[in-house]
Amino acid sequence: MSNPHIQTAPAGSRVFSGPILRPLLIGTGVVLAAIMIGLPVGAVFYQGLSSGIAAYAGAILQPDTLHAVWLTVLAALVVVPINIGFGIAAAWAITRFTFTGKKLLTTLIELPFSISPIVAGTAYLFLYGAQGLFGPVLEQAGIQIMFTIWAIFLASLFVTSPFVARELITVMQAQGSEDEEAAVILGASGFKMFLKVTLPKIKWALIYGAVLCNARVMGEFGAVSVVSGSVRGETNTLPLQVELLFQDQDTAGAFAAASTLTVIALITLLIKLWAEGRRSS
């Protein structure tokens, strides 16, 4: 018969707290992280700054690179708000209503996670390209989508569409709808109920999803490379500019552009960690 006053440690702590195993696991994790993540990131900044600060700044201030930075930021400013609106609407529909095709909608939302970005870009090309399904009609109307900034927006929307929705669906399913139903019974309108009841409960999940969406938009290469045409100074985002500079054998410029993208990624990571901490608190 067990004694209720005797406290036992969790099974995991007994298995993994040995004098050799614990430091071995921690050391292995640190070494692998340093090799696979730390060294490549450090190499980007080292190579970018290897020619000096002046050369580094000059490489970043090249007109084509500045345009790539501007286009990358613009894509994020357009795509992230749209995905926030889509994510809220999709999460609300899935978690608050019962309807035919609900599982299909959930599957479609998650589909971009499993489709290669290259495939997504090619699909848009077959739809809106000159020889695509709607290409001839668009051409007759004087409308061009492929190899323009609009194609970048479309491809980025596709690959990033699940991020906000999936975060909100998980949170809203866990929270339930009792508070919202109480607000409606007390006479609150749908919009007021969302602002006063729903939004405060989902705001950190919303921010977290938006940060992930922003990171993917700024780092997307595959789908954008297919639909943009990589036109210098016109449809080159920052990831495409890095590749173009490598092809030109402009190593300093390529690493300078890559380090700029890395800084953006690190800032995004810090915001993500902050939002994650607030969401769990």
C-alpha cells in the first residue's frame, strides 16, 4: 500500500536526470544547434561584413537591393492584413457554426501546408499566364497578372493563408462560445460582442499567427520565383535578390542582402517569442 505522504518525482525526471545522460543530451542539443543554425547565421554576417562597413552599406544601398527590400515589405503589408481578416472569418465559421462541408473547409485551409510552393506558383501560372486558363481573356482586357507585383501578392497569400486561421481555430475551439452567447443574451450586437468579448480572448493568438504569416511572406522564395519572373528592380523580392546576386558572382552584395533578410527574421523571432509568452501567461 502506497504512502500518500511520500512524493515521487515525475517519471521523465527520473529517466533523464542521470549524472551522465542529462549533460550529454543538453550538450548534444547545444552542439547540433550551433552547427546547424548558429554557424550558418554567423557566416552570413561574417561574409557580409568581411569587406568592411562601407562596402556592406554600399551593397545594401544598391538600387535593386533597396527596391527588393521595399517590395518585400510591401508584400507583407498587403498580405498579412488580408490573412488576418481571412483567418478571423474562417476560424469564426469553423468554431461557431455547424454546416455541410465544414471538414472540407478545414482541410482546404490546411492544404497550403502540404503543397510545395513551387506547385502553387505553377498552378497560378497555368491559371493566369499568357497560355493559361484565363490568360487569353485577361490579355484581351489589357490585364496582366503574372510577372507583376500582383502575382507576388497572390502567391504569398496562398502559401501564408493557414497561419492565422490555424492559430485562431485552436484557441477558439478551446475557449468555447459561452461568453459570446451571454453577451448576445444581454443585448450586445455581433460587432460589439466581437470587440468586447472575442477579440480580448484571441488577441495574442492573433498576433502570434500574424507574426508567423509575416515571417513566411518575407522569406518566401519558391512560389514567388515562379510567378514574379525575377525582373531586376521590378519584381525581385529580397530572397530572389539574394539568388540573383549570387548568380552575378557578387558575393558581398549577396551576403549583405542575406544578412538584411536575417535581421528581419531575427526581429520577427523576437516578436514571436514575446507574443508566445503573452499568450501562455
